Amino acid sequence: MAQLAHHVFFTLKDRSDESIENLLEACKKYLDNHDGLVGFSVGRRDRELDRPVNHDFDVSLHTIFADRAAHDAYQVAERHLQFIEENKEGWESVKVCDSLID
């Protein structure tokens, strides 16, 4: 069965280092250690890689789920919903990319 990769790219209203760090910590607090999660990483945009494709986000979240069912359970998990509720006001935009991986 294919795993599901769930990648999220956040652009913040306040693009300061402090706001970026706050979102990184919130991701670690609320989005790691969910059932069925087999890979988790979160990071900030590398500002030294000055390419147009890299200017559209501040924080990237990368999660890999064992399967689609684990991803679907994560989407409605209390901690995931709490993360959204507590942080959404600071987001200018969010881009989500999901893919099945072997």
C-alpha cells in the first residue's frame, strides 16, 4: 500500500524570524507524533537560495503517513485542529501538496 506525503507551505503575514520560530514550534508541538505518521520534518525557507520559486513561503511542513487512512484520521485529529485554530490568523496563505509515494 502506498504511503501518503502531505506537504504544507505557509506564508506568514508577519514574516519576521520570531513569527517563523513560533510557527515552527507550534508545528512540532501539535503535528508530530500522530498515529500512522512515519515521517515528520518542519523547517524555514533557505533565504540564501534566492530563486523565485522559494519566495512564496516561510515555513514548510513535511509529513509522511503510512497510508491514506492515517492521513485522513490526522486531518480531523484534535491536536491538528487546535494547531489550525491557534495559528491560522497569522497565515497570509497556505499551499498543501499531497501525493502517494512508494
